[in-house]
Amino acid sequence: FRTVLKRKGFETRFLPIPGLSSPLDTAWGLNEYVQWLHSQLKSNKKTILLGHSFGGQLVARFAARYPEKVAALVLVDSAG
């Protein structure tokens, strides 16, 4: 799938979510995750975001807070 997108000119990145892919020292709320995602996407102007489960809830909240950074939103079996 990533190869097809790359051939069409899309750059793809899988962002391992802290706390799910690696341990955290303290518990994060949704706002901390949104700030983390914002820090990951600082250099991008508009991004197509795809989120599954909790990732869907995260990107939906991110899109609500930073609509100017989101070109499209894809939710797959999203939480929340």
C-alpha cells in the first residue's frame, strides 16, 4: 500500500503513538497526545491523516484543533 502511494507522489509515515508503542513515565490525556501529534507534524502544511481505533480519536481531535493543518481525515473503526 505504501509503495502505491509513493508512486502516486504521497509521502507516508507511520507514527508510533507513545504509551501504545513505548512506555510513558506519566499518564497522558488526549490533549497531550494532540500536542505530541502537533510536534510530529510541525513542518507539514496540510496532511492527510488516517487513524484507527484510538488513533482515529486522536486525529479527529487534532483536526478539530488544527483544521489548517489537515487536508483530509480518514477514520477506521475509530474510538470516541
